Amino acid sequence: MATRSLPRICIALGLPDVASLLDHARREAEAGESFLEFRLDFLNHPCAGAEAIAGFVERFPDCLVLATCRRHQNHGKFNGSIDEQFAILERAVQQGAGAIDVEIETAEMAPVRLTQFRGRAQVIVSYHNYEATPPMDTVVNRMLRVPADAYKIVTTARKPSDNVRVLATAKAFPRHRMAVLAMGELGFPTRVLSPVFGGIFSYAAPLYAEGTAAGQVSSRYLRNLYRIEKLTKAAKIYGVIAEPVRHSISPAVHNRAFQFRRIDAVYLPFLVSPAHLRDFFSMAEKLPLAGFSVTLPHKQKIVRYLDSVDPLARRIGAVNTVWRKSGKWRGCNTDAAGVIQPLSRLLRLPNSSVLIVGNGGAARGAACALADAGAKLAVVGRNADRVRALAKICNGEPLLRDQLHGRHFDAIIHATPIGMFPNVNECFFNGSIPGEIVFDMVYNPLETELIKRARAENKHVVPGLDMFIEQAVRQFEIWTGESAPRQAMFKAACEALEHK
């Protein structure tokens, strides 16, 4: 029993009553899950939960049940004594639990009690830090003083580099079986990468209930989107950096592309605040990251951290694609191609009149690319100084919103977040839209208020998803050197947006 290998994903079940616990456990088992944590401390009657294990494992003999009864002093929900805690865990093992989780605080106070389970169930000693990620050597040294079959170390990520410090722990102690994770949205990458770095398993939330820790996602996400069970230790790591990043559909699109082309790689969301951009590069070097997408709010500030930037991106002053080559960070801007390709199918760009709405990185990319293509540009936005600055760069005409009255353009490029989820009812234009072609860079929702109104006015429309797919295709080809599976990526994007 003590040497049984563990599946890569453990479903954490924290429910208030035994009937709900068993119902969710049954659903997970019927869906093919074989490693379930019964959080007995979440139950109104933990002893009843321990008793119920026998019936469950009899019905699902291939399932391994991990019994946990964490005390409230150690961020659990069990209010009893250590003796009562061990009595419940003992009953759980008698009833068929194949493993138990005992927090380090309890294990240190009663190390001899752990020996009663030796050879009968796997003993996992766990450490949790809900505040930060402390020096990991100190934590590991503390843990290894208590003999156990495996060790679980869970911290809270406060900056990107905390992820790599947590992951490196499993790799640094290969002779000891360790599960390592960082909680919170910042720590999400560890939930996918832990097994790649030598962690013995990761935790997931159940399909039909809340998880037991911040940052848990369903096993379906870990298995189908991130392919956690198929990644090897040689897998290349990519991602997107943004704040916020949870809304991004890029992981769905690029992971589908990797899967379609059978590439051993994974693409992850990295939550990075402007204050943590330098720290992110520290993490990127050590993981190591092979490349990443850049979006709000980093497209312009990222330039100062790169060793090489292509001429168009340098002129735009914004980068959305980064990769590592010969140990150097290189950057380019695929947003420009994402504008030119869809628009040129509808319009002969030389001498066409185009209104750029906005003045950020995306607007700059569109303006420079269109100027190079020979279009005559005008720029409008809320910040007059920034509008003038962008107009000067692309030899365009700066306009204030009230100066649009009576003007008309061949095409309008909307490059602001107005109308983006969750503010789906907003639109930059109050009256009629002053252009024949309306190109909205916003892709969530698929039908923005601007696109709806443009259709109602019988305009030609270019939805933001067209641009998104075009720039993602370019990114994939830069990173992998292979042709991108455009249709598969488009389908993945649509599916992801349907579930947002």
C-alpha cells in the first residue's frame, strides 16, 4: 500500500454533509477520476464521513481515497483534539482509505502516532502557508524531520518568482516524494507544472462543486486544456502575461494548437502586475519560458526588458510576442499583421481613409502598419495629448470626438477596451458610426455593442476575433516554426468565449 504510485490529479472534495460528499465522489469516479481527497474536517460529522468510505471503495475499488481531517488551528475546520483527529483518521483507514494527510503541526506534536499507519496507508505530511512563500529550504528541512511516505508543501504566491521557487523544491529533493503547489491566481502555473518538475500530483476542484483552496480548477481543465497527464519533463513552456489574465482565451487557443500539432508544450496564464514585470523575467529565466504573449497593461513597458526588438515593433513602441533565441529575449508585434490581413480583404489600403479610435499599444500597432500600407489616417481618443502624439508618429490627423461630426471614413479601427466584457453595453460612438468598414479589436464578447450597431447600419464588420486569430497564428509560427492550425485555433477561441 505505501508504495502505490499516485495519479497526477487529486480531486479535493470539501462538502458539509456525508450525502453530498458521497454524491460528488460518485460523480467524479463515474467520470473516470481515481484519486479523491475526502475532507472529513469539512463535514458536520467527520466520523460519519470516515465510516462512509467503506461503501464508496467497495463500489469503486479502483479509487484511492485520501482522508484529511485538518484542525482549525492549522486552517482546517476540525475543532477536536489531536487524539480525536487521529481517531477519525484511524477509522478512515480501517474503512478503506488508502492515504491520509496530516498537517505538519499535528505531525510534530505526535510523530509516534504516524507509525500506526505504516504499511496500511500512505502517510502524507502537509505544510500550508496562507500568507506567502517563505524560504523553501527551511520548510523542507522542517518537513523531513518527520518520516512520511510523501510530503505536500503548499504556499501562497505573492509574486511571479514564487512559482519557480515552489516548483524547484520538488526537483531539488528527487529522493523524497513531494507534491508542491502555490495557491491563488498568481500561483496557478504550479498546478499545471508541478508534475513536470517532479511533483507527485496536483489538486483539482470537483466538476460540480467549489474547490477547497484558492486557484483550484476542475480536473477537466487540467487534463483536457493543459494536458497535465501528457506533458513530459522536456515540455516547452509558453504563456500570456497580463493583469487581469483570467479572462484570456489565449490558453485555450494555443494549447489546442499544440495538441493538434502533437507538440510537447503547454501555454499558461501568468498574472503579472506592472510592479512585478522585472520579477516575472526572473521567473521566466529559471522555468525556463520558451516564449510568451504580452497584453494589457505590458505591451509598451515590456520593450525595456528585451535584448532585441524588431524594427516595426520598435517604431510602434509596443510588443505582443516574445521568444527566447540563443539565450536572448526577442520581441515583435503580430497585432499589426492582425489588422492588415483582415482589413485588406475588404479594402484597398493605399490612399484609403482610416480612423483609429484609441492611443494605446494596440492603436499604435494598427496606425504604424496602416501608415506603412499607404492609408491616410486620423486618430481620435479621450486623451488629446496622446492622440496628438500618435498622430505625429503615423503622419495622421489628430481629432477630438466632437470633431467627428460631418466626417466619414472608409474604415474605422476601434482599439480601446470600451465594450469589453463585463461592460458589454458601452460604445465609443454616440450617434451613427462614421465609416463603411468597422473593425473592433475587442473580441469578448464576440458581438460587441459597436459591431451590433454597425450591422444595424449595414456596415461591413470585422469582429475582434479575426484579429485575435491572425496575431495568434503568427505567434504560434514564430515560436514553433510550424504552420499554425488556423481552423482548430478559431474553433477553440469560439468555444472558450462561449464559456466565459
